Amino acid sequence: MRFRRISLTLGINLCALAALMLLPALIDLVDNNRDWQAFLVSAMLTFFLGGLLVFSGIDLESGEIELKEGFVLTTLSWLVTAGFSALPFVGLGLSFSDAYLEAMSGLTTTGSTVLAGLDKLPRGILLWRALLQGLGGIGIVVTAIIMLPFLRVGGMQLFHTESSDRSEKVLPRSAQLILAIAQIYAGLIVACALIFGLLGMTGFDAICHALTTVSTGGFSTHDASFAFFKSPSLEWAAVVFMVLGALPFVAMIRFTNGHLSEAWRDAQVRGFVGFLAGVSVVLAIWLVETRDLDFLDALRLATFNVVSITTTTGFANTDYMQWGPFAIVLVFLLTFIGGCAGSTAGGIKIYRFQVAGLLIKGHFLSLMTPHRVSPLRYNGRRLPGDVPFSVIAFLAVYMATVAFFTLLLAGLGIDLITSLSAAATAVSNVGPGLGDTIGPVGSFAPLPDAAKWALSAAMLLGRLELFTVLVLMRPEFWRD
């Protein structure tokens, strides 16, 4: 394990983060708001310590980052970057536990917040929250596509790309893929900002919401989130870009390269879009029958919230806690679904449910015809033998993790509904939960500090696909 190489890369990341802090500092300086000083001091401290890591990690020997180093670097990057990203929040008056939760929520694109009165906050801190989610979104996609398939757990081995190098070298063979992902990601953000601006948002709101929509993060510049704009056209535009952010970026790369039909042939894409459409229609019918709404209005409200929760974005255009028990339970169950593998979305991911469905179907077929041999196939290919076990193991660990954090939060004196929904939304990286405290119109600020640290850990575990941490804890992982 070459820790100098890890130190070098981590230091470069921190220097880049310091440069990013100058953007909200400039906004506050232009607005004549003294908060620019907090961003500038944070940037200087981050750059200084990042520079020390760079100089201490300089290695004249050439070489590529290996698989083990990549996993360690990935985990440390989330932890350390969140710590330094919290510095501006601390400089603006938040406690470190609040600041770290806000930063971790941003970087993991969870969308949970301890802040209230967003409409009255300076533009600098609002932009910083959006930038964190934009930064976290691209980091999540790169991790999911480049690193996690090598882990061979949770079924991610299905998604080895053509540039994957089985010699356990992460770079440079993946560099071209990373560049293509970054181009698609940036293009979606620019397109989203332009459309939001054309549909009535201010330039600042359009940029911030584009960053948090494509990254499926959900931070808004207003307490009322999308309900502030009172614009059905903006809500439909947000639905489109939330869905795009939750689709596999590799499929979008192929689409832009002229392989137009490949994206739709992907079982994940078809299953995901079909699921969103079906659930949205069911919820719309429920709203028509129970809330006496026009069908088109009900469909808009249902689709926006179904897409927002399923893609783990967490935007709100109304308080769905007022829709009745059926809708509340449905929203809670959607918390676990997530988007596609290789996207910015969190959650369990659609393909794992599809693989689990194939396993159930195969089991019943074997019961009815014991002598029949029928290999499981996914996306037109035979499933590798280790994938079914990996998926079932992931589902078991996922639910056990949610149960663990639910018990932990309940042990801290938090009620059952808040504990369960907070644990589920943190591990799934969704954002809003259920109840008056952390619901779509609530805040995580009233929770005790210990709960905030626990939820920060749960968000990180969700983004590391749980098993990454388990692998790092194994002694044999550290052996050369």
C-alpha cells in the first residue's frame, strides 16, 4: 500500500476544493456580505493543508493507482472532503456536528439539512450547498462506474465497462471514461440551468437548482423547495432532469455516440422508467379519488414526488404528509428503490430488484419443473454465478444497516417514525423523511448531536455501497 500516492491524490482534491470555495466567497463579496471572509479563511486553510499533503506525497516513481489504494482513497476522500467542506458552515456560526452533517449531506447528495430560513440566507452559503451536491454527484458516478464493479459485491460486477482493466489498475485506462462522464454531467447541468432560466427562475436559482437536480441531491435555495416557484412547467422540467440524473451514465455516453437504441434496450432503463410511470399513475388516481383533484394536477403532483423520492433527489412541491396513510406508506417504500447503477441516485438500485425477481421466478420454476435447467439471464447475458448471492447479501446487509441506525436513533430518545425514516433516508441518500421533525417541510436541526453524527455515518455508508467499508475492515485486504 503506497500511502504517499494516496496522500498526493487527497492533497490535490483538497486544493481543488479550496479553489471551489472562492466562488461563494466572490458572490458574498459582490453582495457586500461579510460572510466572504469565512469562505476565504476556509479556502486558505484547506489549500495549506492540501498543499502539505501534496508535497509529502510526491513520489518520483511512476505508477498507477492500484485497486486497494483506490478503495482507501475513495473512503478517505469522502471523510476528509466532508470535514473541510464543513469549515465555511462553521465560520458562519454552525456547530461542527451541524456543519459536518450539512457537508456530508451535500457531498453524498442526500439533501437532508439543518438549515432553516433559506430564503433569507446569503447567496454565498446557498451556492456552496449547491456546489457540494454538484461535486458529490460526479464523484458518485465515477466511484460507481470505475471502482465498485471491481469489488464484486452487491451485483456491481455486472457493470464492468469495456475500459475495465482486470490487472487491478484503476488509471489511466479509465481516464477516457471519466472524461466522457464529466462531459455528459456538465452538459446536463448547463442544459438544466438554461431551461430553468427560460421557464422563469432567476439566473442564481437556475444554476443552484441545476446543480442539485442533475446530481439528484435536492438542496434548494428556498424553504418551500419547488413549491416556491408555483410553476407546473418548472416541475415537469425538474422531473425530466431528475430522471436523467438517475439513469446510467454509460448508457447516456453510448446514446450521445450515436447508439440511440442501446439505452432503451438496457433492462435497467426500461424497468426504471416503467416503474416510475406505473407508480405515478397509481398515486395520481389515489389523489383524484381522495383529494378531489383534477387528474392532470394529480398526475403532476404524483409524478414529481414519485420521481423525486425514487431518484433520491428529495425536492418537494407540496407536503405529501397530508395525502393520507396510503400515500405516506408508498413514499416511505419508494425511499428504498433508488435509480440505476452508474448514476447519481442512491438507494438499493433497480437492477438489484430485477435480479431478485429473476431469482424468485427461477425458484418457482424449479419447484414446478425440478429437472428443468434454465440459467438466469439479465440484459441478454447469462448472470455470473456470484451475482445472485451478491445481490441477496447486499439486500440483507442494507436492511440490517437501516435497522441498526433505527435502533441507534431510538436509543437516543427519538420517536419511532422519525428514527425509522431518518435511518432509511440517510442510508438511501434521499433527504426528507416522515413526521413533523424531518418531513418534507421539516429540518434535522432539532435532532441531538449524537444523532447527527450517526446520520452522517449512515449517509457515507450508503454512498460507499456498504460493502466497501466491510472490505476495508478485512485484515487480508491490507496484505501485499
